[in-house]
Amino acid sequence: MSRTLTLRGETWTISPLTFGQLRAHKDDLDLIGAIRAMPDDDQLAAVCRVVAAGLSKAHGVIDPDKVADIIDLENFQSVISALMGVSGLEARPTIPVEGTLIGTASTAT
């Protein structure tokens, strides 16, 4: 299963990560999972590497710098969610939406 996205006017097909890609990008996935606000340089680079891996099946080897030119703050959450979704991983927002509850309040005393 794959998913087609339009990014900066171009159509891209994102495919599930293979086990080999998951293993190779485990540290990148951990960095992405830690994003809670504006991504830092390491997290941005991790997003680009992982997305490049997800695009590689349909588009051949893509330089992460090319990915950096097609992903922006408006679309990166949907790109990551699409990649995680087609890969069978939990897709969740990386940056909480202001005013949205992230969990439930504890009633323990």
C-alpha cells in the first residue's frame, strides 16, 4: 500500500518503510517522535532522511536535501502521518494543536 501526496505542485508517492529502512532509520524515527514544538536542525534532518526513504521505492534514490525543498511547516505533519500510516506505525500529530487536550486529567490523590 502506498499513498500519493501533492507537495509544492508535484505528485509524490510515499511507500511503507521496509524492515531494513526501519532499522537504518531507528535513530531518525526516535528524533521525529520527540518533536514537541518547532523542530530543531537534527529533527528536521531526520524528517528529510526518513521521508526520502519512504519516497525511494516509487522515485528512486532522493537526496534528503531535495526533500527539504518540498516539505515545509504547513505540510510536514501530513507527510509524516502518511508515511507512518502506510508503514503500519502509529500516526499522531507531532506538534499538539493549541487548545486540544492531549490526555485526561488524573483523579488520583
